[in-house]
Amino acid sequence: MNLIKAEKRLLEILLMKSFKYSEEPIFKLVSGRMSNYYINCKTTTLDPEAMLLIGHLFYHKVKDLHVNALGGLTLGADPIAFATAMVSGMQDDAINAFVVRKKAKEHGLMKWIEGNVREGDRVVIVDDVVTTGQSTIEAIHRARESNLNPIKAIALVDRQEGGRENIEAKDIPFESVFTRDDLMNLYKKR
């Protein structure tokens, strides 16, 4: 797959399906703050064409890291982790997916993390949108608590509002496929 074309197409899908903009700050964020724009990545990450693109782009970012698995806080991270695991399998380079629950399971083994991971596994934490980084940081914390070794965090979109800095303050390198500026630049061109 041509990664440059894949990025370009995925950005178009994000703009079309996930990005909303208003001159007035009408969108309430999780933090309670109001914003001029809203990025609901689920409409993109759950789209069949976008899932394939996401799988290839994220796989390309993690394939040389020699990780056992990738995942993050449910629900934002799940489609990204699943798509990447699927593409890794298509490349005969299986990287497992895992899910970090928002609340520990209250029965059985009462685990925070579900998936094919073992203590000591090198993992990448993924997320759909990073604003403050809180969801990603929570996933890093739960992974460490479960004796996994998170070595990097990757988001589909960085809103460029301090999340990168907050995540990196936890001694985890961070990158994103796209930034708010990428979406705004394409929005302005349209």
C-alpha cells in the first residue's frame, strides 16, 4: 500500500466523517471546555475503508518496534488496535491487540486488560483523539500496573492542546498520524 496516498485518503475521510467546525465554540469537550471544533473519530475508525488505511498506517509505525501487542482505553483505541492487528497478520508479523477496560471486571479474574498479552510484553498504547492525553495516560498506567512494558503512544489525531506534553511527561514517546492543524488546513482548502 502506498502510505502517502493512504494518509491523504484517510485525512479526507476524517474531514468528511469526523470533523465539525463552528465559528463559535459550541462543542462541549470531555473536560467541560467549549471548542470551535469537534473530532469524533469513531465514524472514521469504524468505516471499512478507513479501517484498512488505519491498519496499514499504524502497522507501518509499529512494525520495527518489535512489540508484542497494541491497544488502549476502550472505546477509542479498539478499532485502531483491531485494524492494526489484522494488517500485521496479513503481513505474517502478528502483533496482538488488547483492550484496557474503563472499569475492572467485577467477576472472574477481575482484569483491567483483555487480550493476548503477558507480563513483560512490549506494547504500544493507541488512541483515536488526544486532547489532554488523559485516556492515553490512563491506558499507560493500567498497562504498567499489569506489568506490561509500554514503549510508545500513537494517536490518530492530536488536537495539539497539551496531550503530547502530558504523555511524554510519563516517559513515553508520542506521535500522531494527524494533527488538528492537518485537519484545519484541509478544511480551509475545501
